[in-house]
Amino acid sequence: MNWLTKIKVLGDKIKKNIAKKFPTKEEIANSDWTSCCSGPLLKKDLADNLFCCPKCDKHHRISCRQRFDIFFGKDAYEIIETPQPSDDPLNWSDTKSYKNRLKEARKKTNQNCAVMIAKGNINGIEITAGAINFDFIGGSCGAAESEAIIYGVQHAIDNKNPYVFFPCGGGQRLFESAIALAGMTRTTLAINELKKNKLPYLVCFVDPCAGGISASFASLGDIHFAEPGSLIAFAGKRVIQATVKEELSPDFQTSEFVKKHGFVDKIVHRKDLRKEISNLLSILLKRQSGVNSENLNETSENIEPFTKAAS
């Protein structure tokens, strides 16, 4: 064995020892721990606190089913099956094929596409709701996601339900090119149909929401809520900063910043969102829905600016 071979063998041993020392992404994902401001945090403790950090109150990203569990109540809703277009209309391939990316995303999230639609009842009000899972290829929207959003609109119209949506994601999906971009127009037209039928459309931005999502259906709500600290943007901060040649504030594109500039109506903590939306829908639909008159009067004062905007 010459000296070059010895160095190679030694290098292989070092690599193996490093690999043993540091856990893989899969091992981390399957463990009982995650991390936040103060370091390691039990996933169970995070889940018990609605996936908000007990110390810094950061709202962690959650799946569509977890979102519906919080909004409607555990197992108090029904998932609506949505149309599933062709998986890879452009036969896209770069470092790996698009079909393989979809296969991995479906295995990871247990969803057919990034968007999930559900129906449920809150305080006597039937609601059609939609959400996007960021873990499914960054929450990006392709043909399947657009179809799901439109199908949710049609379900709301057919059942005369208000439509509540929780958008997040990086925008339209690169792997579907112009087909994905066409989804911006199609979902916008669908929301217009919802409004023609005089049905409330409420949007709650969750972290992060950007690109073609924030530039289409997500920005067309009658009322816009947002979770604290959510990123809400179109282009990235660095792109804008390089364009305007100015230093931007540290809170630029956060939900607090966009509320200050009129893009969001109210920032609502995850634990309060169900109550806020229920009370608002009770007023918009002119129903009591389990809200007593004293609370309704108090809520009416708080939400009066919203109802004016919605009308």
C-alpha cells in the first residue's frame, strides 16, 4: 500500500466518523426534537402550544391538516378531493426530474399537491377553507394547486359558504413554466366569481407568502389577516434593496410592516384566529352564530373598519 492509498483510506475513515457524528436530515425530521430561539425544543411541547414557540412566540410552519385541526378542531372537518391534472406536462428535468420531485414531496407531506381544501363548521357557520403546505416544493403553485383553489371556490359557491384561505409559498412553480403562470389569472377570475355571488372571501397570510401567490388570489380578500412575523412579499428584500439603492428597515416585508402600510387589516395570533374569523363572519353574514349580543356589540366596534372595507 503506497502513501496515496493510505491517505485515501484515512480520508474515508474521517468521512465515516463525521457522518456518524452529525445526524442526517431524515433523522432530524423523525426525532422528537426541533429548535427555536433558546435551542432544542420538544416537538410535543411545540404542538401543545399550537406550534408557537413558548418563549419567543414564533409561529412555526405547519401542514394543511395541522392548520385545519387548529381552525376547525381536531377531526371536525372533511377534506375535499380536488382534480389532479397531468403530473409533468413539460417533461421537465434539471438535477432531477420533476416527476421524482413530486414523488418525494407526496411521500414527505402525504398530500397529492401543495393545496388542500376542507369544509367544516365554526359556531354554526359552514365554511370552505383552503391552505398551502410549504413543505410541498416550497408551497409553489402549479396546475394542480390552481385547480384545487378553483375547486374550493366552486364548492363555496355551490354551498353558499364563505371561503377562507391560508396562503403561503414562494410563488408559481418553475417546473411548469407558463402553465403555472396561467394559474394566477385563473385563480383571480375564480375569486371574482365568488365575489359576484356576494360570498365573503377572507385571507390569512402565513409565513412565508411571496411571488405569484401574493400577486394573485392571496391579495384579493375582502379582509386580510396575517399571523405575527410572517414574510409577505412579491420580490425578495435583497432584489428590492439592489434596485432602489437604499437600506431597508429590518422589519421590511414582515406582517407588522405591511399592516403599517395598509396591505393587511389585522395581525392575529394563531390561537385567536378561529374566534376572530367566526365573529367577523357572523357580522358579514348577519348571523348570531353562538356569539352573544354583548360580545357581538364589542366585536362590531372592533371590526367596523373591516366590514366597511368588505362592503
